Amino acid sequence: MPGTGLLRTKSVEQSRADTDEPDTRLRKNLTVFDLVVFGVAVTIGAGIFTMTARTAGNIAGPGVSLSFVIAAVACGLAALCYAEFASTVPVAGSAYTYSYATFGEFVAWIIGWDLLLEFALGAAVVGKGWSEYLQSVLEIVGLNVKTSVPLGGLEFDWGAVLLAVVLTIVLAAGVKLSARVSQVITGIKIAVILLVIVAGIGYISGANYHPFIPAPETGGGGSSGLNQSLLSLIAGGSTSNFGVFGVLAGAAIVFFAFIGFDVVATTAEETRNPQRDMPRGIMGSLAIVTVLYVAVALVVTGMVPYKALATKPDGTKATLATAFSAHGVTWAAAVISVGALAGLTTVVMVLMLGQVRVLFAMSRDGLLPRPLAHTSGATGTPVRATLLVGVALVIAAGFFSADKLEEMVNVGTLAAFILVSVGVLILRRTRPDLPRSFRTPAVPLVPILAVLACVWVMLNLTTVTWLRFIGWMVAGVVLYFAYGYRNSRLAKLEREQTATVTAAPE
């Protein structure tokens, strides 16, 4: 066990050995097709159905397609590093597990705490969006029912709660069932996206692409002060709405839409052939969604002037349906609403799956209560951890506003990407003997570029987002020293070894 205290590391061999413990063993049921579906299922949804139009209208203009490309490049570089780790250390936990093997326990805790934030807020944000689309679908069939109703001094979102309860049951029933549900709903979602692209092409006007990058906009809806991107604030810009800073800030926002391949990595322990299938699943899902995102962004911004996609003074936010409604294509708007409802279902489900697996891995290591790592003999899933995540989502999505939470998800994800990228360099140096079925190309260039790209995107998040993120990290540090530091399995092993040495005769 190299290192002591905060720097104690968990070897790759020990991580693999832990996967065979009967009480905490996960079943290996997933194929490469399942992994790609999981990646596409979680990645396509929020970005296309709830973010593309409003990011174009409020921040980047038609240049939002460039924002998607920039975000995809940052993700692609990090994905290559994830692919090497996932095939080398095929254990649940993703970046948390990789950090434990390279940086030590304290950094592993920080990144695990970080991932719990990422997946929890991601599921809550998308769950709220799902509820909004449920209300739209109910209106389409003639039911004027509000999915969010006053309850005491709070707004109770029963739609989001319903989704959380149903998905908790599905996830607790087994990962293979979750994969089958994802396949069906993802097929519906992709069909709707292809409909958007094909049907929307006929309404594109070249004039809507000019200017492709609108001039910076101050005052009115312009973001300034703590609400502008940190990069524009450092560079002396007055706003991060439109202009070059707007495109970059848009990349930081739509980056939320690419969260997915890191969730795929959390299922490595449940994959039949992780050495071969994890890299294919990660890179394949990222390639598919990038093409679809850019295509939809170009179609939507070509259908209407970007100003028509801006948030209205009464708070009404644009969606993909807005562009079609402007041309009187009401049937397309209805289909989009149904497709969005289906699509966002899988996003929430796979984000919950990722959160459960990180919570499971941290609990198995003793950094959180170990009973949460117990797996059911009937389903092979950590039912207790799943129920805990379900309850947390019910509370977060059912009673709290999702505004401004997207960026909190992004900063946490980017921090994980940076550590994984640096971790590839460290593990290459400390454990060159490890068999690697997939090797990140052009090392150290690709990991370094991945770090620089992620830092660049992070600098384009708002200053207030950084302050909130720091607050969450401080809370995590307090919890680690109050519980995890003394209760981790490595800490107990460390104490046993010390006691043995002390008790040994001179």
C-alpha cells in the first residue's frame, strides 16, 4: 500500500480484487452495444431538447454550433484518457477509482465528492426539464394539468418526483433491464432528432446565419460582473453575451450536453469484456452525439433568426419546438415534445446509474458507510445505494429550482476530466508494466491538450459558479476528515500494519 495518510494509494491489483468480494460483487452483463446506448442515452437529451435553442438565443447566436465543436474537442481529448483508464482499471467508480490509484486517497475523495455533485445536479436539472415536457405532452392530448403545484411555501414538482420513483425501481431491478429500457427509448429519441434535421432543412434561410457570431451585447440581457464568464472578466471584457466570448461561454454551457462518456466508465466493472469494449463504447457514443448536436444546431439557427430563440421577458424559454412553431409546423412541435420526454427519461436514468456506481465504489472503500456497497443476490445491484440516490433526487427535483445548476454540473465534470488526463501520465510512469489494451495516443501531448482544453472551458464558466463549487468542495473536505479519513479500508489496514510493527519483539 504505497503512501500513507492523505497520500495512501489503492493499487490496481487491489481494486480488481475487490470486484470479487461476494457481498459487493456486480454482475457482468453489459456489451459494447449496451455501452454505446448508455453513452448516447445520457448525452442526447438536455443539449438538444432544452439547451441548443436558448444558448443560441441568449449567448452565442448561430455560433452555438461552434460552441458544440469546442466542447466536443475538449471532451474528445479527455475521452481518450478515460478510455485507457477504463480498459486498464475496469472497476466501478470511474475518475474516483482512477484517482485512488494515482493521486492518493484525499484526491480520490475530492473527485468522488465532485462526481456525486455532477450526477446529482445533472439528474435534478434534467428531471425538471422532463417535468416541463410532460406538461406539454399532457396539453397536446387535451389535459391542462400543471406538473408543478404550490405546496406550503414551496413548489412541488410531482412530475419530476414521479420520474425519480419509476427510474429508481428500474435501476434497482438490474443493470441489464436498465440497458434494455435505454435501447428502446434511445431509439425513439434518435428518430425524433433525425425528423428535426430532415424536416427543418426545408425551412433554412441563409440570412439567419448572418452574423454568424453576433456583436457583443451589453445591458439588457447581457451577462456582466459575477454573471459573466471568468475568462471575459479576467480579459477585461464587459460581457460574455455574444461575440467571441459568447461563443466560448456557450461552449462552457453546452458542455453539459456532452456529459455521458464518463458515466459509461462507471459501468466498467459490469462489462463482459471491458478491455475491448470500454474504449469502443466511450469513443463511439461521443462521435455519434457530436455529429447530431452540430447538425441540429445548424438547422435550428438556420430556421429562425437567433433573436427569436431568446428567453422572453415573461421568462418563457425557447426549445426546438419554437423554431417549428414559427413556421406553423405544429405537428413537428408535438412530435418533438414527445421525443424530448422520452429522451430526457434516459438521461436521468443513466445519470442516476453513474451516481449510484460512484457512491457504491466510495462505500466499498469505506470512505462512506460500507453497507451502501452491499449488492442484492437477486439483482446483482447495490439496492441500498440506489434507493438513497432515488430519495435524494426526489427531494432535489421535487422541491428545488433547477435554475443556474447546469454550470455547477460542468465545473465538477471538467475537474474530473483534468485529473483523469493527468492520471494517465502518472500511471504510465509509475506502472509501465500494467497491460493496456487501449493506449491514449501521442502521450504526453493528448493528456496535456486535454487539461488545457478543460481549463479553457472552466474559465468560461461564471464567477458565481466557481464560488458555489468551492463551497461544495469545502463541505466535502470537512466530511472526509470527519468520517472518511479514519474509516477507509486503507486507513484500517494502515493501523493494523502499524500495530503489528509496534508489537513485534526487538
